[in-house]
Amino acid sequence: MKAEAYMERGERALLHTYNRTPIVFERGEGVYLYDVDGKKYLDFAAGIAVVGLGYGNPEFEAALKNQVEKLTHTSNLYYNVPAIEAAEKLRKVSGMDRVFFTNSGTEAIEGAIKTARKYAMKKDGTKDHEIIAMDHSFHGRSMGSLSVTGNPHYQEDFKPLLSGIRFAEYNNLESVKSLVNEKTCAILLEPIQGEGGIYPADPEFLQGLRKLCDEKDILLIFDEIQCGMGRSGSMFACQKAGVRPDVMAVAKAVGNGLPIGAFLTTEKAAVLVPGDHGTTYGGNPLVCAGANAVLDIFEKEHILDNVNRVGAYLWEKLEAFKEKHPEVVDHRGEGLIQGLEFAKAPGDIAAAVIKKGVIMITAEHNVLRFVPPLVIREEHVDEMMRALEEALGELG
Ligand SMILES: *Cc1c(COP(=O)(O)O)cnc(C)c1O
């Protein structure tokens, strides 16, 4: 067992900010991962909804190898071709106008917050604007993102946070309306809440927020970091409701594992100008070459069709599972972002499923989360369901 020795070294060298599952992964192939002792796992987590194309896609890997040999970094003091191309492709699939590349999801949210503050400051000249975010939301771990994350447990030890953040009830338009005042500069939410337990927004809620923001001239910001890039069955989850935000944050599956995110704005919300914002690495040629390949492969390999077909199949199987097991209290989600809510925390179920060779994660404290690579097939759903049934059987 090589894993034990590595884990011991890891626990000594790495800051202990995670209670890690005792697996040391070495390589991946398709929708399977292999650990350092050669054990094979079906991946139903995709590195937390990141590895949409799975492992070892030849076109993705070739694009990276090609770029490594050419140029990996220039800084944003100059132009680079992969960044220009990736921005054009993101504009096309999102319907947004302008792109700022970041290195992570949380940085995309930071940029969205700065955009909202600047927009409002330009509008009325004052500097005490408020943002309305949602209960049970998750937007990242840096101080701004943490401030708009509606989970006191993550925030408590790090106060003071940004001031002027108010939390509304998700899917409750009246709750949002009751918090809007003349200081409000933005409404921020995930079109499908991920970490909070896989809660999709009602289309009417998103449409109502759009109308509200238009009436009050405040920015609507969607965090599509987890639910975007095809996971919901549409390229971005908000597109199902026909709602275009003023600012959209993306990351996770954009780079298929490379550290890249972005915030996208409409022309109206493109208020940041030279001196307002920056990043040393953001949008470097290497990660953008990867994002370019991802966006090309999405189109060529009809990833959305696969998400819709296999997502519907997974939905059926999980519905049947829910009917059969009274300990399952709810089943939610869209496409390949689904969750089963249990009456009690399913951590032991996830652990048992992993022992059977299927990687499984949870969300909130009582939800099993299904966010596999977007290239998964029906047979993989069957393989996962067998492990889940067996695990539940054994746990009684
Ligand atoms: C993962 C996630 C983030 C944070 O992204 P990082 O890359 O971890 O900073 C923000 N919002 C949502 C909805 C996420 O799922």
C-alpha cells in the first residue's frame, strides 16, 4: 500500500483544511480514476463539477502540450491569442459582451462585486451600496465571496466581513423585494444552488429578479460557476429561464481542471476601466488554450445532448431509488447536477459507495450530490446505482 505513506506525508506537509477521503489518486482515464495502488474508481464527482470532459481527452491534452511548447505566460500588459479566442467563444455561448479572466471561481465573484459597486458609484456618486445575496448560497472563500455566502458557519471566525450584504430567501421574490432600497446595487445568486444542497431556481423567480433589477437599475449577477458550462443541460442554467444577467461568474468546468474562471459583463455593466482591476496570471495563454479546447469539444462532441440524455436517465433511476427508500426525502436538480436529500446526513453512505469504487460527494449536510463528468454514459449510471443500492443495503 503506497497510499498510507503518502497520506502520512500529506498530513505533515499540507495545512489541515480538509478532512480528506483516504485516497491518493494517480491518474484518470475517461470517467475513471486510479489511485497509487492501482485501484479503479468510477468518478461521480468530477473534482467537484470541474472535469466535464473527463480524463485524457486527446484534443484537450494536445492543445495543452502544443501551448506549453509555445508560450505559457505573458501578463495582461500584452495581448495573447488564446485569451482573445477563448473570450470570443465565451461571449458566443453565454450571450454576454465582455470577459475578464480569473484564476478561480472566488476571484470571478470578487470581480462581479467590484463591478456592482463601481456601477452604482458611477450612477449616484455615493459609496455605501448594498448587495442582496441568498440564504444557503456559496460563492467562494476569499473575503468578498465569503461575505456574500449565506452560510454563517463559513463566516463566523473571519469577521468583520464586507458591510452592506443582506440575505434573502431563495425562490422567494417577495423576500428579495422587501430588502431592496435606494442603496441596493446588485442581486447575486446561483441559478442552481450547488453547495447549498442542489436547489434549482424557479424560472419565474429569475424572470422576476430580472424585471426588478431593470426597474431599479441595479445589476443582476448570476454565479454559474458550478451549474454552468452545460451541467444543467443548457450551456448556462439561466438560459433555460431565458434570463440574461448583467454579470455572470464562471469557472470550474471552463478549464476542465485548469485554474481558470471569468466574470462576464454586458456592455452596460462593463464599468471597470484601467486601474480598477487586474490579475497577473488571469487569462494566461496556457489556461486559455485549455479553455479554447474545452469550448471546441463541447460543440464537436455534442456535450449538451449527452447531458440531457444521460441526465434524464439518471433522473429516472434516482426517482425509482427514492420511491423504494423512505430515508430519501427529496430528489432535486437538472441535467447532470442532481441531489438526493436524506432524512439524516448521508456521509456514511458516500463513504460506503466510495469503498465500492464509486467516487461520491455530499452537499450541505444531508444531500448526496451527483455531478459526474458530462461525458458519462447510461452504463456508468447503472454502475453507480448498483454501488449505491448495495451500500444502502449493507448499512441497513
Ligand atoms: C466552487 C464554487 C465557487 C468558488 O470557486 P473556487 O474556484 O473554489 O474559488 C463559487 N461559487 C460556486 C457556485 C461554486 O460552486
